[in-house]
Amino acid sequence: MTTSSAPAPIPFIDLAAQRARLGPRVDEVVLEVLQSCRFIQGPQVLELEEKLAKFAGSRFALGCSSGTDALALLLAAWGVKPGDAVFCPAFTFCATAEVVPWVGATPVFVDVKTDTFNMDPESLEAAIETARAQGLEPKVVIPVDLFGQPADYDAILPIAEKHGLKVLCDTAQGFGGTWNNRRTGSIGDATATSFFPAKPLGGYGDGGAIFTDDEELVGILKSLREHGQGVDRYQNVRIGMTARLDTIQAAVLLEKLAIFEEEIAARERIARRYHEGLGDVAQVPVVDPRATSVWAQYTIKLPAGVRDDLATALAAEGVPTAVYYRQPMHHQPAYAEFPTATPSLKGAEELCAQVISLPMHAYLDEPTQDRVIAAVRKALGK
Ligand SMILES: *Cc1c(COP(=O)(O)O)cnc(C)c1O
């Protein structure tokens, strides 16, 4: 046998550790769905919707097929249309903006702050001016709770109110986080989240949810989610889509929701240890004092030119990293034609060149985390 000095690789997100923690219960609930044969809109979906609404502090929660579809359903339900401007951060996962051209509207890209990585309210004001100058009608702003931290709602909500914009919170990464002690899902006009497996609350497949207090909107969303149905599935009163949450996913998510608060606390503890271990060698995440993060990612910022060498050095030590995101939205080939708040979006461009995310999940134990910290310090020569 040959001896190798290469240490065993660390998982970036350890879904197997969570599955072990959940134990046989999660297998049992999936089996119950299989035996019931109620694969679509089974009772677990309604139970999950009630529990999600309670957890978030919103009147209503609606399960749906993905985070992307949750965003799309809301734009469709509000009647967003060609000629309308929808303001999206330039530093986000593409889905935030992707749904806007689906309804024929125009995404207008807004810059982000280089400390919190979230939407810059000043740039939002500039984007509204840009949209008007181009003859577009400002309709919706989609703040993103990036990497787990809620956006600056104290600044964004008044701007939206002043300009008559709806606020659609994209909390695909931030579900479970708080702003002024309110959970995401209870802020703005409506919220979309994702249960993609790698999100803080993830299922075993695709899924998502919408949160709102608006009962009339819920009626429209339920219809849109089910082919635009009217009194029943065979009466179509609007053009809809198939966008339901599967019963199997709801059953899995009920089990995961039961341990979610515990997992959020574990993520917070792990983030604090990263701060302590790395705060003197990199820009560690800055959490606004009014916010709590659910740490979808633990993302550090480095001086220009350092990031890619660090990733290579860490990979050699078995420490995986990821870059969210390498390209700002306004530089993506499919989005380059859309307007931006200002000719360049300096915050987003800088972050795309300088950030890197480290392994983060609720089951990252201290010795493994210490290995990550030591590897980062060594690679940076500290
Ligand atoms: C993951 C994600 C989405 C889309 O969620 P899906 O369930 O994968 O469709 C939307 N917005 C943001 C910010 C995301 O991170």
C-alpha cells in the first residue's frame, strides 16, 4: 500500500450528516407518502404550509415547485408586464432576475454594498431614475437576502413606498434569518424562498414557498399554481403553470423544519468560530446589527488577485471552496442588454473578483473547521 499525505477531503455541505441526524424518521415519512399514493397536494403539503407561516410570522405560506417558480408566480399574480421595470441586485443567483423577462418585463440591475453584499439603497434610487429615463414603469423591487443575511429593509421599504413599488423579498438563501427581530417571510409585500437541497432549509429535490399576508393575492397564486384554475381544475380563468410542491418534499421538509432552529443556532456558532479564526487575515462577513443571518454561505473577501490562488492551495489540502458569484448579472451574456443603475456597478464587480465561500453547514465539527481555518491561514502566509 502506498502512503499518501493528502488529507481526506472535507464536504462543502454535508447533507449525509444531516440525514444521519434525522435518523429513520425521514425514511418513514417518505414511505407513508408512497403508501398513501397522495403524491400531489397530500395533507402534508397543507400541514407544512401552516407550519411555515407560523415559523415565518406571515398570515399565509404556499408551497410551490421551486424558488424560481415562487418568484415567477408572484410577478405573474401582480400582473407585471412588458414596459415594467423590476429592480434586482447585480450580485445574486441568476433566478432573481431570470423570472422578470418571463413576464415580458425588464430587469434593472442595482449595485450591492461590499460589506454586507446586499442591495445598496442609493443604487436602487439611481436605478429607478434610469428606468424612468428609459420609459419603463418602476413596479417591483426584489431585494435578496444574500448568503443568509436579510437585506437592509429599513432603507429599501421607504424607497419602495415613495415610488409605489411592490417589495418581493428573495429569501432563497435567507429563510430563518431576521431583520429587527422579524423573520424573513414577514417583510415586504411577499416573499419567495427555495427548498433546493443545499439551501439552509432544503428538501430532497426541488421545492419552494411563497409568504404573504395578502389574502386576495393568495387566491390568485393558488389558481396560477394550478393551471389558472377557477372553480375547479377544469375551469381555466387565467394562464397559469404547474407549480405545486410535491407531497414527498413536504413530508421531508416537515421533519427538517422541526430541527431547523437548532441548525440555525449551530450555523451561528460555526460562523462565530470562523470570525475568530480568520477575522485578522480576511474580510469576514459583516452582519448588520439589525439582522441575523442563517449562514447559507460563509463568504470571505480578499485583496485583489489572491482569491484563485487561495482556492488552489485549499483544494490541495482537501478543503473545498466555491465562488458565488464569478460574474455579476449585468456581465452575463443573457443579461448584458438590460439596464443598470449606473454605467458600472462597482460593488458587484469588486465582489465577483474577490470573494470565496468556505465549507459551511450545521454539522461542521470543530476539528474539521480548525482544519479549514489552518489551511486558509497557511495559504495566506499568516
Ligand atoms: C437558489 C436561489 C433561487 C432559486 O431557487 P430554486 O429553488 O433553485 O429555483 C433564487 N434566488 C436565490 C438568491 C437563490 O439563491
